[in-house]
Amino acid sequence: MIQGLGLNGAITLVVSYSGQAGALLASTGSVDTTGNYVFAVPAHAAGASAGKTSVFWTTASGFDTMYSIWNPASQAQPLLATFQLGNGQTYLYPVTVPALGTAMIDVKEIAEMGVPDSNGNTLPLSVTQGRVSFSAASGKPTDPMNVVIGGGIYNPAKAVCGDTCETCDGCTAFQITPNPAAAPVGVLTQLYAQCPWTTGGLYDYTESSNWTSGNSSIVEFESPGLANPVSPGATTVAAQMPSLPVSMGQICTEGTLPPCQYFAATPVAPVTAAQVTINSANLVSDQISTTLAPGGLSGTFSLWEVNDLSGNYSQDGINRASGTYTDSFNLTPGSGDGQYSEVAAAWEPPGAQGIVGNVLEYSFYNYGDAHQSQYTLINEGTCSGGSSTAYIITNLSACYSSGLLATTLNSLFESQTVLNGTGQSNSYGLVKPVAITLCSGATAGKPAGANSNNTFVEVPSVTGACLQPLSTSTVAQYHHSCGLQIFLEGYGSPGTEKTVEDECNKCGNDPPHFDNWNPSGGSSCGLTMNDLGSGYYVTEQVQQ
């Protein structure tokens, strides 16, 4: 038919068809001047596409490969042919296809010309096979173009030929990453709508996708892909991606080659909004309560108390499932001394974007392994040795000015009472050293021989320097702070809380040291008092 038109040379025959896809078959071929059949000329569908790849070309053993590129558009199209040379190198060959015109590429001819590309590379004659990708002039395989590419591999000496195989480049899958995703409640987490490309690389379409949540009470979106987990739970999210070119695989077939396809995919991914809640912390009961939500998850969990230097771990990197748990503070002699200000927890379920964490303000001071001694009421009747001068203040409001008695007391009784704080004298009842009473600074009427080691005040009951009754729940401290609450780890279960109500001068010799009141009264003038229990306990100042 074409021969009858009197045409000569290369031509492009365009056929338009309106109807159902796949309903039209086209079979074309070529003949020589004698009318003999030469080879088939596959029909190609014209239409927009991303890049295209010819998966094999060769110039070996007398063969050559040629490509015919037809431009159906009314404007010229600049393209870039990227030859993959099989050794990691490429050769870039720009070609412009005129409007409604054709451009030809002869692979062997390009190699013989030896023209360097923009990177200074050539197409070596020694490289006799590879693949070539055709893209828009930008070189980006995702940029659109609209050309029809036909290729042929032929050997004129052997009079054999064949077609090349065409690949429509495009997305090989549509996905949301990460998948699955777990995000901390209240922490904005970025998700991505992506597709891996035929020629390699991962392309992102997050901003151009429409994002929706299956349950906005669990996860909502602040902007494209930016998920805001608002409450614990599990749901799905979807990204409606724009219409994108789809990889159709390698097309090597007789007959009409199908057009490159576009598809608007909506990938879906499960998302879990995870939360760690520190419900409470109580040093005295040695309990920290945490809740990990929602159900059905498990992951690496750590729980620790925070100080200025590092922290003390109650749990360190254990696997823990969803639920509510109670843990110990786990304070030991090896725990760091000093001020602690917070309790912190971290949980990392699979797919978590960052660690799910929480902090509870909770303060205490750790003295470390503290010496816990005992002191008691000193009974003068149990003290041996001689006596020495003493002064007894009988009127606390008058101090030395009125009612002062000059007398003698057992010398050991005097020193032990000064050391322990309260003594039971034989003649004057309960007495306390003047230094720990309201008369400690008084000077009016004070005798020349009176001092803090031999002057005592009559008192009606056993009290400490803080003027509060002493008991098994009170302790003395060097440079005491009245009312300070301390906790002795492991003295009882889980420990014992006591209150500072007295001064302990000797405790300054080996800090940290606390002196525990024992009301039983010690024999031998209180010289045989043993330490409390094992003598050393990890001790904290309870602050909360």
C-alpha cells in the first residue's frame, strides 16, 4: 500500500483508534524492492511515559543495534540516552527529536565516533553489549516524555535481524514507610509515600499524596505524612498517591506493544500509637508503677532514676509486653550518690520511630552506703569512775540567771551524755547538754567554769535537739536538719523510714553516718551500744 504512494525512505505510519483497549490487533512488516518479506515492524502505542529502557544492545560479531525514535508531539523533545556499559560506567548521549519527526541512533557508529560525553566518557569499541535507558533531557527517569522507540539488532553480513526489548520504567511497588509504624503518643512522626523505581532508587511522593487515618482519635495528620498520635491504640493510615508510571516488566513480543501504564495507588500501613505512663513512684514502698499501651505490643524497656551524672537503672533493656508493671528502685551500694530528680522510662516496640518515653518528676537524695549506729539514754547508775564538777540549769527560760545548781556528776556520765544527748542522772532526773538546748548561747550569770562539756539542763522528757520526742523512728545527724525523712534500704522490708530529730557530733567523723535512737538504755554507761543491724544500709533522703 505504501509502495503505491510513491514514497521512498523511512516513514512513520500513524493510526488512530477509539475503542476498548486490547480490541485492535495491528500486524506490520517490511518488504524489499522485489516485494519479498524482510522482517516484522512491530507497532507501538504512542503516549506519555516516564523513561524507557532497552534491556540489551550489541555490536559484537558483526552485529549492530539501531534505534528509531519518533516524536508524536507538535514540539521538539530533547532526550538523553544513557548507555550502561556493564562495568559500572555510563555514556550519556543527548538527542533531540524534532516535532512529528524521527531521530536515529546507531550504537556502533557512536562508538566509532569516540565523542566524549559531558563527563568525559566515551563509548568504547571494546564494549560490545549493554543496555540503554531513554529519559527526558534532565536524565531523571521519573520526568515525563512522549516518544515511540523502536529498536533492531541486525547483521547485514549474515542477513539476520531481530527486535530489541522495551521496558516501561516506573514504580515496581507502592508503599508507606515505615511499615508497620509505631509512634509515641504526642510526638509528631513523619511517614513517607514512596515507590521503588525500575532502574533503581526510591522516589518520594509524600507531599503530593492525600493522607487519611482509619481512626482520627488515635492518629491524625498535621500535614502530608506528618502523623500526630493522639492516644494509645492501633489503626491504619492510607496515602492516595498521584497517578504514576508503572513498571510493566520486559516487553519482548510480536505484534502491537502496549502503551506504558499509569496508576494512582493507595497503599495502606498499620500504625500503632504507643505510650509509656509512669503512674507513680514511692521510695518508701520501693515501688515504681508503669503502664505500657496499647495491648498486643512488646519491645525493649528500660526504667531508671535520673541524677546529675547518669542514672540508676531499675530495668535495663529487658523485653516487656504491654501492661501495667511494678518495679523496685533497685538502689544498691553501687548506685550513684547525690541528688536524683526524675524517674524515666523508655519502651521501643517494633517499628517505633524513636523511643516511646515518659518522665515523672520525683526527687530524693542518695547518701549511698551509710553507717547506721545506735545511741541511747545514759544512766548514771551504770557509769563507773570518779566524779567532776557539773552545773545544772533548772529553769530553761532563765538559763544561768536563776536556779543554777553547782554540783558533781560522774565524769563518764557527763562525757557520754554530751555525746549521746540525754542522760538519766542519779539526783537531777533527765538532763541534756546545754549545747543542744535554748540556753546554748546564754552568757548572763554564767559561771567561769561552766562550759558545754559540764553544763546540763533539766528536762521533763527525752527529746532531741529538735525538741521532739525520740523513738526508734528517729535518728541523729551531724549538722542535723530537723524533720528530714530518711529511708534505710533493706532494714525491714522493703526498708524503714525514719526522721531526723537530733544532733550527732561524732557522725561528722565518717560521713554519711546516722545515729539511731534506742530507748532500751545501754549498760556500762552506753559504751556497749552495737550498730543498727548490719551497720551499713543504702540510705536516701526522701523528698518526692
